[in-house]
Amino acid sequence: MEEYAEKLLQIKEFLQIKHPARLSISAISRELGMRRSSVSKYLDMLQLTGDVTMVPFGKSKLFTISNRVPYNAIFDVSPSDIVILDSRGHVEMINKKFAADFEIDNVNKIIGCNVCKLGLKVFSDPAIQKNINRLTGGMLYIKEMQYIEESTNQVYYLKFLPTVSNQGSQHVMINIENITSQILKDEAFTILDKRLRTIFDEVPSGIMFFRADGVILSANSASLCLFGIRKIQDLLKLNLFDFICTKDKIQGLITAGKIADIDLGCDFDVLKNVKKIQTTKSGISYFDVVFTPITTQESDPDLKEYAIMFKDITAEKMVEKELKFKESRYRSFFDNTCNGMLIVQPVEKGEDYIIKDINQATEAILRIKKHDLIGKRVFDVFPDLVKFAVRESLKRVYFTEQPEVLSPLQYVIGENEPWCSHYIFKLPSGEIASFMIDVSDEMKAEATSKAKTCTV
């Protein structure tokens, strides 16, 4: 072994002196007085360790001392734990990270010791020990293994590599990485992927991924149901813009590149009859659509991905339309009826009432504008109503929900102020409504008749 080391050192020193000249095997053999075959073998070893560099020149090989950093110079800065064993499985070298991770205070104490007897848990595993023995014995071995340390749940990845020393003897390099954090990350991503897949497959909302040109990349089963398409293959053959009726809206969102929530309508009869798309749905449907860009590494705008999540809101839209129709009909009746109408909201358990709405006839009868009354308290605006026991009547209707007819009264007591008769009732909303009829002429006629009777 000492002879090998001496010859290797002699060749290295010779090439160092001759640097930067490049010398052939024959030239080195002549100068050093060594057999050519021996020089060739030594140069192969030095080339393997990075001490010399070979440059082909025709059929010849020219050698020079290497300017590269030899492996032992970078041994200690490796991000992995490294241990090199001799042919008996005894420790030849370890790097600083190995010593730190396995809490080895004195490296010299373990050099020359059997690695399997150091008490290190990773090397106490019978399977790993057997693999080392097979490798050092020149038998078939496993190149990569994993080991789980039961007490700490740490996971290690071991890579076994046969190597050769400067003296030409067989050695084993074992590269060890603690991959626990990576395993946990992979498990977390797997769980996350399963959750996302469950959401994608099970939510009743449709989900589609597509490119800016409308090419559909993926869609869930709910999308098929919402668009009346039987097979996912049939959907993926279509372009998104073929069956989204309001193409401009989606293109505008793509241009803006921001998350947005919009409503879209779709006429399935047009899709079937004009665009010839095979859908089982008919009529007009409405969808609530959430649009979002997907973050990717693509710089080409046409290859960027987008997603929409949509749900069918046709029923809600129909109800909304019906409500708008009823509201329109109610407003037309309320505003244009010839009788006055007044709606008040009870507050303070029926002790007072806030004016919520009046119609045009009420404005004319009371000679007051709507904007001067809305939101104000009844008895603040018309304190004279207290004298006609209006509060008591309103409370009875509020609590009993039984309609009442009020005797003629004046909102403002005065000779020229109007007299009104009321039919009051409770609305499902909890508000109190009142039909108001101007009976001023009748009250004047009655007063005149009473005056004549008294005169007679």
C-alpha cells in the first residue's frame, strides 16, 4: 500500500513541476523510469480522484496536473452526511456534517472502527448492515435504501457507492440525507391534492379550467350536469366560448386578469339549434360565475390558465323577476289608486309608528309632500291624532291582527283641514297599512244638517 501511495505522489509531483505542459503516458514512463502499464493505472486512479486531467490528442492521451478542486476539499461542505468505509466496513473518513448530525465529538475515536458497532441507530438496522456486507464483499447490493428511526420518526435516505482510494483499494461511500421534512411536505401535498380532488369532484358547482383561447383543459362532473352534456370527452371537444353566450364578458375578465364574480345567461335552444351543441337542456339558464386566473410559469398569454366556478341560479333569477313584477304591480296600484294609502312601521312595542310610505292620493289629501313625511314618527308630525285615539286603534291592530275602521278624524284640527276615514290592517311584514278616504264633504254636509235641525 505504501508503494502505491509513493508512486502516486511521485507522478503528481512530476506533473506539478511540468505544469502546464501536457504529457503522454510514454513520456511520463520514460522520465520516471516506470513501466508504461503501471503509469497508465496510476493515472487512471489520479484522474478518478480529480488530481489529474486528461485531454485526448488523436489516439493518444495527454495528462496534466488538475486545476480542479479535489474531492476531499469539498468533502466537508457537502449538504449530506458522508461516511467512507474500507473493504472491511471500518470508518476511513466522515465529513463535518456527519459528525454534527450524529453528535460525534471526537472524530479520531471512530476512525478504523466498524461502522455497524458505533451505536448509531441508522447503522444498527440489520437490513443496512447486510447491504454494507454485501457491498464490501463484492456481491449484489441495493444502491438506495430508506430507514425510519422509530424513537424520533426521522426518515433517512441512504445511497451506497463503491469507490477506490488513491492506493487503489476498494472503499464504500455512504451518502445519508434526512428526508423527514420532505416526506412531511409530500404527505401534506398529497392530502391537499386529495382534498382539492374531492372538492373538484363532489361540489355541486361546476368547475372548469381553460386557456385564453377558450380551450377547455379540465372540468368536473357537475359541469356536465349544469350544461346538459353527457360525457366529459364531449365537453373537452368544445371551446368554452361555444356555449358561454356572453363571450365578451369572459374575454374582458381574461384581459383584466383579476378575480371577479359575475352573472351569465345561457340560451340552450340557441346552443342546440344554431351552434349544434348536443345538450339535454333547453330554455334560458342563469349562472353565477366566479372567475380567477391560475398562477403558472407560462409567459405566453395564450397558454396561461384560468378557472371558473359556476352554479345555476335560474330559480333565483325567476323568483327575482317575479318579485320585480309584483313590486312593479304593487307600486303601480299603490301610487295610482284614487284612495290615500299610508304604511307605518310599529316601534317601541306599538307606542309609536314611523311613516314608511304614502301614495300620491295621500299627498293630495293631507296637502303635504312625501319626502316631508317618510322616516318621521306619526305622532311627532301629527300630534292632534292623539285626541282621536289613533294610537290605541293602531296598537289593537298590531297585537290582534284584526282590521279596524276608524271614525272620521283630522290629522291637523282646523276648520279648513280635511276629514278622513280609515280602514287599517296589519301586513305580513309586520307593518300597518291604512286606506284613507277624504270624507270632508260628508262631514260638512252632516254639520250643516245638524245645524238646521237645531234651528228648527
